[in-house]
Amino acid sequence: MDILDIFLNKYSYKFPKGYPDMNNEQDILIMEGILSELGIDEEEDKQKEEKPDYDGEILNLLTTLSDEETKKKVISYLNKINKKEDKDEDKLEKDIENILKSKKLTFEYIEYIVLLANKLDELSPLDEYIHSPTVTYKDLKSNNDFNTLFKNIPLSDNFKIRLVQKSGRGIGKGEIALITFIKDCEALGSKKGETEGDIKIGSNKIEIKGKSGALVSFDILKYGSKPTSELIKELPDIEIKSGEKWVTLVQKLYINSDNKPDVLIKINKILEDFYSGRVNPITNEDLKNKNLEDYITDNLAKDYIKNKHIMFIDNAGEKYKIIESYEEYEQLRNSNELIIYAFSDKFPRLSYISK
């Protein structure tokens, strides 16, 4: 058995794929941790010339001591310092892990945070901060930029930015940083089908939306292709064209129809079939003065927002907006900061564009 086989047999359980994927940031951090445990430093050769020779300096110092008892005491003291440092680091890691567990983060992301803090020499300041976090929900609400929100946290910008940008299975940009840094914040860990939200800060339940977020109740949300067959069944005269939204085609059919009352009845039947009463019946006046896609999007959002707060994060993962009411939603829509990103199937997807 060669050295690679021995390594994989011993450490493969640490990696999701059974081996280190060097294109995966978390795998790289785990690998660096293992190498550190083994006493291997990948930067050692690069930095060898720059590092002071502490061992040599200590030996030189000991040679100046003529009393053997004094030498023994110095050596004993240095050993105690070394052991205490190792013990303190382990204690810090365990302490951080326990606090993050209490915030209901999963092991995968707790391990990522601890490894990153270790690599960037942030264990001690991170431990100190999460024991007494200073950023509150009020700060989150009054702000709209992660950089300024976390500016006064006494940790390196590199560490904070990497936590903000981290995303993965079941978690999006910003979520790990919010749970870690904000006072009284924890993951809700909602199972599929539950609609409580992603995080809770005090009594505030917040659902986090990224680039393509749907404000649609889970019980009617389905992903799929354009609902061509259902539309043709109700509106046989509709012309389905590639590259055009079905809502636009439906509205064009109504505008060009000689029998608008009949088409209106069919459109409202489609709305009832697709959205189970979440979208109010549309009127002739609505179809004349408002886009059908806006009408559907806003009705679905009004039904959805009444149950929770929504946090939209922009695609860069830097700016965000908290929505606590339908009035705040309307303000963002009217200012074109919250736009319809896609409407290919039955449901609109929204995206926050910071200004």
C-alpha cells in the first residue's frame, strides 16, 4: 500500500467525495488542517528564509545560563507554554463550535467557519465576538450593505467577506454571516414544504432570497416549463411564440380579441387553476392599465409577505433589502429595485437590483 492509499484510508471520511477536491474551498481548508496536524506547512519553503530561527535563539540563550537548575526551569516553562497554546486553541475551537451549534448551523458549515478562522488566525477574536455580538436586527433593518453592517466587528475583512459570500447545500450567500454575526440569530432549518423562513432574529422570521426568488406559497409552487397545454386548452386561439412570456401572449390575445368578456372569463379560470385563489380575479380595467405579469406577481407577493419578513440579496452578495410589509414591497417594485427576473413557467422570479 503506497502513501496515497494510506492517506485516503485514514482521512477520506472528512471529504464529501471521499478525496480532497482541490477546486472546492472547504476541501482545501480541511486539507490544510490535516497537513497542519501532521506538521506539514505548504508555505514553509517559501517563508523559511523570512522566519526567525526561534529554536536556535532559545538554544543560544540556554548556553548563556551556567546554572543547570535554572536551565531545567526555563525548559520546563517553555514546555508548559507550548502545551497551553495547544490546549487554548482546542478550547477555542470547541467553544466556537458549541456556540454555532446553539445557533442551529449544520456541522458542515460549523466546520467551515472553524477551519477558516484557524487558517486566518481569527479563532480568538471570533470566539470573543460571538460571545457578545453587537450587530442587531435593528442594525440589519436600517442598513442595506453587508460591508457597512459588519464594519465594526473586530475581525479581518477577508474573514467577514468570505463568510458573506459562502453558499452551498441548503444555504445561500449572506446566510452564514448573518447567523454567525447577528445577535440572537439562528438558523430555522425548515424542512421542504415548511414556510417559516431561513433564519430567526429574536422573534423575526426571515426568508432569504437570492438572484431568482419566488414570493409564492410552497403548496402551489411548482417548477416546470411554459404551461403551453393548459393555455391552449382554455385559449385555443393563442399563438405560443418562442422567446415571449406566456403572460404577455395571453394579454395580447385579450387586447386583440373581439369578444373580450369571454376571453376575460377564461383568463380568470387560468388564474384560479394556476394559483388556487392567491391571485384575485382580474378586471377589464386591470388588463387595460397594467401588465398581466405585474398583476400576478404583486398578488402572489401580497399573499406571501403577510406571513413573514423577506430579505432579498443582490447577485453580488453585497447589498440587500429587508421587506416587512406589502407597502415596502411596492416601494421596491415602483423604484425598479425589485424586478421580475424570469416568468417562464407559472411563477414569477424576482431579483433585487441595488441602487
